[in-house]
Amino acid sequence: MSNTRLIFGFHAVTSRLRQNPDSIKEIFIDGARSDQRVRGLTKLAESQEMRLIACDGSRLTSMVGNDRHQGVVANIDISRSYIDLDDVLDTLTEPARLLILDGIQDPHNLGACLRVADALGVHAVIAPKDRAVGLTATVYKVSSGAADTVPYVAVTNLARTIKQLKQQGIWIIGTAEDADYDLTHFKIQGPVAWVFGSEEKGMRRLTRESCDQLVRIPMLGSVESLNISVSVGICLFETYRQQSVV
């Protein structure tokens, strides 16, 4: 398996430059662009002594498989991006706020979830290594840099990881349409990890059984479900709101 991956778009590449520049092997820039955004990124890259390669837009499109690269593509070394969950938890100075995604398949959904997680102060996103989309170039693009700012921890055994989190005093809250508890009448306090299942099947049985509590989002209209990133945003905002009350 290759240890390199392409990321693209100004947000993703700029964030990587600021957060983890050592993982960037080279940056490809559309030679036809000379606007302020390109000049700003070029200046930042040169300050890091980064290798810059000018090329035409068609080559960039061929590299990433679409034309949404905005004229900038970076080749990164993913072996320098490994994050251990204990490393995250050991550095916290406040109660943990975690997001567990059990088998998200759509890179757009994962990217949107990472973006929401960044906005609402999530300390880490946890997901299984198998049967999940992982950090693809599209995820980096959609996340608008959040894939670099929010630690993404891929684990071999999700149920075992949840058990370990519970042993550390972190409350595991799963989301399910048939849950008895309504989010609006549910008290959230202390270290917490929210669990969301895949787009079509929801949480796997073992994951669901590992949760301390199941909660549902009230649905007042005619639709039966929400996009997962919307659901994540609602639950994380309610967590932030409750924990911010003095």
C-alpha cells in the first residue's frame, strides 16, 4: 500500500502546511494562476522550504480525478499523519468531547462531519479502519481543512475502543431513531463520546450494545431522517450548549 496521498483545494493544503508541514512531499500549483490566494499559499510554502511544482490545470484535474482542485494539489506522506487516541486524551485539559463514526461510506459525509466536529470543539473523530471510507482526497476537500485540524483516529476494533473509553470515564451516547430518550430532554455532562452509524444501516449491533445510552433527535416534520452531518451538528451543538452553561 502506498504511503502517499493527494489532497487538494486551498483550505486543505493551507491547513496541512500550518499543522503538519513535514508530511508534505510537494505542492503542485496551476501555473496560470497568480491571484492573491495563490501568492499567499506560495509565500507560506516557501517559508517552509516546500517544493513547489508549476503545471497546467488539466494535469491537476488528471491527478485528482475532478476539476474541483482550485489550482492546488499536495502530495502528502500519510505515514507521518498517524495519531494515537491516547496521545489525544493525555493532552486534554477539559472533559473529552469525541465523535465516533461507525462505518461512514460517503466521503462527502465524512468531510462534512469533520467540518462540524472542528466547529464544535471535538477533540477527536474515531472510526473503524475497515468498512469505512477513511481520509480520501475528497474528504480533505469537503472538510475545508478540518481533516488536518481534528485528529482522525482509525481503530481496528471499535467495540474494544469504546470499552476502553468507558473505562476512562467517558460517557458513550449512541443515536437511534427508536431510542426512548429525546435529545431535548437529555442532560449531557462530563466527558462524552457521540456515536453515529452508517448512512443506510445505522450502528452495528455490537456498537449499539456498547453504548451507555441511546438518544433520538425529535423529528417534527414529514421526513423520516436527516443527513448524518446534520444530525452530528445538532447533537454536538446541544452538547456544547449544555456544557457551556455556567
